[in-house]
Amino acid sequence: MKELIRNTLIASFVLLSTSLFQSRASAETGDIISSFNVSAGWNVVGLTWVNGYLWAVDHGGYSPFSLRQLDIENGTIMRNITINSITDVMGAAWDGNYFWVVSHHTGLVSQIDIDGNIISSFQGPNLNTDEAGQEGLTWDGQYLWLADSDFDMIYQLTTDGTIVHSFPSPASEPQGLAWDGTYLWHFDNAVDQVYKLDPVDGTVLLSFPAPGNGEGDLAWHDGDLWLSRNSVSTIYQIEAGAQDADYDGVLDDDDLCPDTEFDFIVDSDGCSIDQLCSCEGPRETTNAWKNHGKFVSCTSKAAEDFVEQGLITEEEKDATVSEAAQLDCGKKNK
């Protein structure tokens, strides 16, 4: 009897595990993988991951705000840090050593250590200090990114507040920001959308509806997005989709030519003609071209293959080969 119960429990566990695995395996971009509620009364408008743990900001209103380390299984508070001298916080980031938070009311961006001590601060780029409108932060490994809902802008900043780069947000109430190592993810509360942005110019690479309701923030961890929504006191783990770092339509796991330039035509291996026949020399070697003719011949063959695959026209092939013939690739210095 005990053996029967044991076998039944094992079979049930395997069935449950398989069901969960299949659910995750079939998840599409924007699908909710898991979620948990936080205590009623929280105003969760900041998220960041610190050394494998999720931390959330309790807004605080015009009272002191709190940073809280959470158990993602059930939302239990594992640690609480209250900072008395900063209020109305929306957005949080972790730079590997320190927290960064921004006050929506004053626009003040503050650096805080793991014990809650304020290390430094600077005024954000929005000078309308009556209601600064700055509502999201993330860290890209070198710079901070900040969302500003008054001017509908997203800024890249140094840690002393100098603007490095900026571009308009895709909608009218930019809030949450997260960095995946290559791209910027962004939540806008006005349209309830999550966007994946090109950090160079803010081009929207993809978007999907945000679950829940209310203000919130984004965080990135182990290939997934995490989104907080304060009106429903819920934090969501969201499928970010299979990664295609160079956006050539070939997933990274299958891409033989990573870092293809944006909008270049590629074959089924993710390679453009320029990558198959680089000016530096034959692909997958460190050798230079033996002569200019070898380079042009490679380009001609690759272009012909692209025609056969229906990727380019005969006219585009001829133009590509003509351009290659005019380059100096493979020519010996005299």
C-alpha cells in the first residue's frame, strides 16, 4: 500500500512538473508566467533585482518610503529599509553596489547603500520641481536611464546627472524601465503597454499589453520581465520572448552571424552578404583575401544565393556585386 501511494505521488509530481514545463515552454511574449500579491495598502511603484533577490519600493506618498526585499513565491517581506528623508519615490535601480531611486515630486535622484544610507543625490533633468514627473529608473552597466512623464522623455544619465542621451517616449505617461543587457524595456501607464526599445533612438522593436492596473515599474532578471502594478497590489513575472539580439529575424540560438546591422537582409543562418563576404577576409578565418577578385567572387556567389532564396532581386544582386567591385577589399597596397 505504501509503495502504491509513493508511486502515485511520484506520478502526480511528474505530471505536475510536466504540465508546468509545457506551460512555460509554450508561453508567448507578454504572457504571465507567475504573479503574487503584496500586502494591501502598499503602493508598489519600483522594482529592481539585487544579488538574486527582488526588491520593491513602497511609494510612501509624502511620507518616508521603504525598500523591501521580497520572497517571490508569496510576496513575504524578507527585509525592510525605511528612508526617512526621501518621499514620493517612483522607480528603483541597482548598479551592483548601490540602489538608485527617484522622487516623482522633487525629481531628486538618490544613491542609497544596502543599509539605507544616502550616499549622494542629484537633481533630475526636469526643472518643474512642483511636480517633477520622473517615474522610472534602470541601470545599463554604465549609466542610469530615467523616464519623465511631464516631458514624455527618456534620458540616459551619468551618476552625477549629466544627460548623455535622450529620446521621446513612445506614449504619454512613461514610467517603468528595465535593461536586458542590450535593449531598454519600458512600461507606459497611459496606454497600458510594455515596449522593447532600441536604446540608440527609442525605436519600438515590439510591444504588448501590460497586465493589471495602475502605476508601476519594470525589472529584468534571468531572461524575464517583472512588472509591478499598484492598483491591484500585484507583481507579475512576464515572458519576454526568445532573444534575437540583432533583430534580424533569426533567434540567437540559431544565428551564425550575431551583430548583423539593423535592417540588413539575412539568410536562414542570420548572415548578411556583408558578413558572408567581409572586406577583412573569408568568413571563419583570420586570413585576408588573396586578391580583390576573390572578394568580388564571394560577394557574387552570396548574392546569387540570396536571389535563389527569394531574398533579393536580380537588380539588387547586380547592384551589390557592382558596389563590391568598387571597394578596395583584397587589393594589395602598392
